Amino acid sequence: MKMDQQKIKRINELYKKSKAEGLTDAERKEQKILRQEYMELVRRNLRGQLNNIDIEQKDGTVINLGEKYGAKFEKKGN
């Protein structure tokens, strides 16, 4: 999944405004929601990448991290 470029632009606009002059309550709420959405996408993408990593053990066996650990995290909702 990928975040819409307009939302990323808006996150940056709100950040700059917060530093320059401050945000209204509505803008702070919008910023919080956009940041949460962005962080969830980052977590999902990272989890997807980690789930596709294979590690070769000293004995030559190959372990896929997604098969070994992925299901544990999905059950927790992380």
C-alpha cells in the first residue's frame, strides 16, 4: 500500500505551519490522524518486507521469518 502524495504534502504543510505559527485544534486533529495513517502504512510495509526474508542456518536449513514469526504478530494485530 502507498500513501497518497496529497496526504504526504498535507502532513508536511501542517508540520511547517506548526513550527511557524501553530495549529488550530482542527489542524492538530487532522495532523494526528494523517500521522497515524502514515505510520500504519510504514509498519505494514516493513512487516511485509520482514516476512519475505529467508535466513540460512549454520546447518544449511532455510527459515522464512514470515512463516516463523509473521503469524504471531498478525494475531496480536500489530
